[in-house]
Amino acid sequence: MKVLIVGCGMQSYGMALDVVKFGKPTEIILADAFPDVALKLKNFIAEKGKFSAVKTAQVEASNIDAVAALAKTMDLILNGCPYKFALDITRAAIKARVPMVDLGGDTDMVLKQLELSKQAKEAGITIIPDCGMGPGMTNITVGHAMEILDTAESIITTDGGIPTHPKGPLFYHLVFAIETLTNEYTGMTQQMRGGKIVDIAPLAEIYPLDNFPVVGKVEATHGMGMLSTLPWTYQGRVDTLENRFVRYPGHLRFIKTLVETGFFSREKLKTEMGEFQPRAMTKAILEKFLMPKGGEKDVSIIQTISKGKGKDGKKYEIEHLIVDYSDADTGLTSMQRTTGFTGAMVGQMIVNGAIKEKGVLPPELGVPKLPFFEEIKKRGFEFNWKQTAI
């Protein structure tokens, strides 16, 4: 298997290591706009994966022709770029006729990718966007529940990657790009209530959770992009469908204060030092403050609780629980594992024929559920699901 990884940031470390350990690659190309970033990932693969058949290439992710040219001899594209490049790389995959998986995170972008499904089918390839932890793994748990249920009264999926030993004042450290984090806190979310898709702003509703698995007392709120395509996929079959992400108590209310007082505003302000954009300043400060200093450990947790009527007419509650920890041996955070491994696993399932359908498919429809669950257990994730009559 020959794999092109476009974008060599944090989550691509998880994708690359998973491909090396489980995909039996013969060649990997690492493409990034910054050669030093790609070289750093190449050295990581050599050290932790003991794999040397790696090339690097400098490319702008928005350059469709250049990405397609790199991909044309490959078997799979794994997109680890920020989601603003997802549509460009989808078009590059179609042009090269090579399947692609990305980590997503922006629902509007994913809906535009789905519009290219006919073109992907004509190219004879499978493309599955939004395949990280959440969205991604969360979609697959919901999809599994909806294969069992005929209709659902409620599906609530709660997830998050947080420190195992939090330190104040924010009780959090950065485990993915600061742009993604700030968008989760400020971009509008789509949830489903009363069978209708509704917009809910992040931080508008904060839910205290006293006994969340593994970590205990936390708080949860809605985040941009996390529910992904699920409301559109299951509209008409589900009454309430929501996703919430968790942080330790105090963090969300602090961020909410910043949002409400304008620290994330894009409108430039004039000061005696000149003009500046509050959002850019806030991102820079948070990135510096939240960046891991070394030795931090994190845990990622997904809990999906689905209640509804089964195809046999009886009522059931279905619970999925996935837990993963940072890995001292590889240096990967749990977020790199749950996000990067998910994209890599789904890509390998396309290449090995476990996923046969062509086109652009959301993960809840495109990924076979039980085989995927077997794959995450092979990688050391704690996973359980249970179905209870109610």
C-alpha cells in the first residue's frame, strides 16, 4: 500500500504511525507547505515506526493539480490539513482517482464535499470526510445505534480529550490546532431537537456532569462541527440528537466570558499601539499558554447514549463507551491516537476492500461498524457497548 499524507501537523503523527504498524505500507509520501514540518514527521516515523520508505514533498494543499500529481501513483490519500483545505483535496483525490479520508471538523465544508459524491463515483473511488474522534468515531457509534433502532427518542454523544492531571487556571492543554479549538468555541453548531435541525451557539448551554466516565466531575457544551452530518442523515428517525464536548469545571465559563466581552471578535480595534484584531491576539495568547510544556498526559472519552424503539417494536437504551490514553512509548497524545488512528483505520478499510461503496460518504453510513470496533480494540482502545431493554 502506498499512502500520501497531506498536512504533517499534530494529528498526522497518529495517522502515519497507524499506517506503518497496521497498513503494511511500501511507500509513504509526506506533503506539506513547510518542508521542515514534513521532515520532522519523517524522522518520527523512522524512530517510532522503524520505517524508512518515506519521501517528503513541498506542496500547497490548495493546489489541486499539485496534490493530484503527487497522489496519482498512490493507493490512498490521508488528509491531515486544516479543514479549510478539505474541498481542494477532495477535488484532487477525484482528479487522481485515489480514495481519500480526512479528519474534517467543519460541517459546512463536509456538506460541500458530499455534493461531489457523483464525481467520486464516476472516478471509482471512496471518500469519507470527518473521520477523526469527534466528528468521526462519534458518528460511527451513533450509526451503530441507528442500525439497531428503528426510531430514537434521544441520542446524546458526549466526548472530549482532556488532561489526566489538569492544572489551573484553565485546566486544559492544547492537543490540536488552535484554529480548530477557537472555532469550536465560537462557530455555530447544528443540533436536532423536536425532529428539527436547530442552531445552538457554543457555550450558550453548559451542562454539569458529576460522574462522567474516568474523569468524574466535568462540564459539557456544544461545539462547532462536532455533530457533523448526523442530523441530516437521521432526520425523520430521531427526535433529539446532540453532541457535547467536555472540559473541567471553570474552563468553559472562562472562555464564555472571553467570547461575550469581545476577545474573539474579528473586528479590528484602534489603540495607541495601532490596529489589532482581538481574535488573532486571543488565539496567539491561548496557543502560547495552552501549548504542552512536556510530560503532560491526556485521556480521550466518548460516551454515546441512544434511547428508542428497536425494529422489534421494543424500547432499548444503547450505550457506547470508548476510552484511550496518551502513549508514553510513542509520545502520542490520546487525541492523536483517537483522531489520527480513526482516519488511518478507515483509509485502510477502503484499501483492503472492507468498504466497497463508492462516492463521498459520511462516516455513519460509509464505515462498517462492528469491523471498525474490532480495529480500535486491536489498537488498545478501551471499548464497550451494551443494549438494555427499557
